[in-house]
Amino acid sequence: MLAKEYRLPADVNTKGFLTFLTPLFTLKVGENRESRSRFGFIISNGIEKSAVRRNRVKRQYRRFVEERCSKIITGHDFLFILKRGSVDKKSEEINDSIEKVFKKEGFI
């Protein structure tokens, strides 16, 4: 489980965040005034009705963040808005997709 200090609060205003689009997710990134980065994950009921499958997908994304938290730059808020394509993907595919975006944009 992602430690509370690394979780993005629900009341964060994402206005002015940079947006990066991929087939599996939309990533919104903004600066915060803290010494660590925070992460949030959203998947709606409209994408997947089953709570079990929604939670499984969020766990896959969280696992990536937990494993690479020390490598990710600090002082940013990351909000992952998961798309329908994420539901049936394996962890390796999801990790590759996230890592590709993070490296391309200089977050790792």
C-alpha cells in the first residue's frame, strides 16, 4: 500500500496541471510545495463495473510507483486517470507504458 504521505488528497485542484495522454491512461502532473511527490489514481464505474477489477488495476499502478518511488523526481503531484484499455492489461505492459512516459518527460 502506498504510504499516506505519498497519496494525493481528493481536494487538489488540477487546474494548470500538464496533461499527457496514452492509450492506457491520462497523466496529469503539477508542482506542489512539498519535499515529496504525491500520486492519485482514478478509474470510474463507467469503465469497469466490478470493484474487484477496478481495485486490481489501481494496485498495478500503485505497485509501479512504490517500486520506483526513490527514482521519481520530488515536488510534483501525479494524477493517473485510467482508461478502459488498462483493465485487461498485464502488469508488465502497464509498467512499460508508465515508464515510457516518465522517462520521456524527465520524471525518472
